[in-house]
Amino acid sequence: MFNNKNILITGATGSFGKKFIKKIQSIYKPKKIIVYSRDELKQFDLQQIYKQNNMRFFIGDVRDSERLKLAMQDVDYVIHTAALKQVPAAEYNPMECIKTNIHGAQNVIDAAITNKVKKVIALSTDKAANPINLYGATKLVSDKLFIAANNIVGKANTRFSVVRYGNVVGSRGSVVPYFKRLIDEKSKFIPITHPDMTRFWITLDQGVQFVINSILLMQGGEIFVPKIPSVKIVDLAKSMAPNIRQKIIGIRPGEKIHEIMCPKDDDHLTYEFKKYFIITPTIKFNTLSNNFQKNKKGEIGKKVSKNFEFSSGTNHKFLNTKELIKLNKNL
């Protein structure tokens, strides 16, 4: 699908972008991979890793609509990963988060339609489901913008979909590298915000592969949710630092005890497939198919039961300490 195609990744110098570029370059033969981000130092560092002739580097911010339109010329696929993601930072700097996560999302949509991009997939977060913090609220708005964009494409034929998953293990800002740093610094304790806290568990490689699969399957308007296990944060800390005591420090601003990816309120919109769920749009599309029960592989999704909820706290699969120790070795 990506052979001889032009791909643009917003926020491409982040953990996901770097892994995505590595996988695409190893499997496909894209015509161009365009890195679009605002940090010139991170772009310089990335250029030292990926020196292929098909790499292009654009300094730019998703807040800059005109720059995005220029960067997307002749682009076939857009993967939108750029966002302000730190929950406490968003609570203290709400307008900055809104400018990037909401206004930036609309700018990506406008640029994609203007340039007749084939497919756009936006990375969301579990925090967008029943949000209680500003970051989650901005990503929910972003999700709604990308879904509704399918109704305003006109003759451009651009398709927009969303991928939603939990914190990526080992990515910048996640708890695993934070715990590792504390262990290396010989900290006297591992801070735990709440003893019952759980999170979904997905590795960077799994996240990248799920996005690639979703681009292949998307028809426009779906939110793709992978079936992934949960972890108890106290078990994660124990698996990484069995000889360091844990200290409960209290929940941070805007933090949830459990995360949700498919909320109960969307049970009538949710279909279950073998390896993932999709949440279908609340709106009807004028020019697209509104039948999401059958995917492009011919698989038939099953409507979930009433009051179904995919929550990290009630997930049927939890990783135990032994499994976590084994998985941590591969990070």
C-alpha cells in the first residue's frame, strides 16, 4: 500500500514517529516520508538515523495552517501524531493544549482536503473516552473533528479515521522510563499515585503495527481500538523494582484511576472484531458507506452487549508480575 507513495507524519520526531518510519522503511518502498515537526534539534537527530534519499524534513507547527498545506502537496497518506500530551501540563496551560490539539487537528484536516490526500489517520488516546482532564477533552474534540471531516470532503475523496489506544510502554513521558530513571538513581521508593490504579498496556511496536493495519482497513469515520491487556501499576513497579518500597503520593491533576477506551455510552455504536473494536460515528455520512460491520477483509463484526465497556480496571486480561518482567526485558 505504501510502495511509491508519499507519507507525511506530524510530530514525527516522537517515539511513535521514529518507530513508524523504521517499520515503513524496512517493509515498504515509499516514494517520500515527510517528517513534519517543530523541533529542529530533534529533526537533526532523526536525520542522523534515517539518511535514505526518500526522507524529507519540514520544520513546522500544526498550528500553522499554511505551512501544513505546503508540506502536504502530493501527499497520499497522513499520520497525525502531533499533540500536547502531558496531563498536568495541559491542566496548567489549557489554551496551549487547545491550540495544538484542537486547532491543530482542524488545520491538518483542511490541509489534507486542500491537497486531496487519500487517507488520514489520527492518533487518539484512552483519555478521550469520558474525559475528566483537559488533555482528554481536547483529544475527544479532535476525534470528533476527524470523524466529521468525512462529510465535508466534497470531490476530494479524502478519508479520515482515528486510532485510540492507551499509554505506549516505553514512550517518552510514560511510566516505564520514569521508573527506570528512579531505579538508576537508586531512589529510596517508587511513587505510586493510587494503589488501585490500572492502565492499558501496548508496546510501541504493537501500536505502530495497529496503525498500519487500521490504515489498510479504514473506510473513513471509524475509531479503531485494539484489544490489549491491562496492568496494575503496583504490579508494574514490583516487576521493575522488587526491592524498592512503594509510596502512595496521591493522584496528579486530571488523572484517572482507570482508563476507558470504549465507554458504555457508545455501546450501541461499537462492534467487536477478532483483534479490535471499532466505534462507529454518531452521524451519518452523505457520500460514504455507513456500514461498518464488515471490514475490508470480509470479517463481520459483532455488536457488543448493552452496557459494554472496555476499561483497564475491568479488562478480562491483566498481565501478572512474571509476564511484566519478561516483557520489560524486550523494551
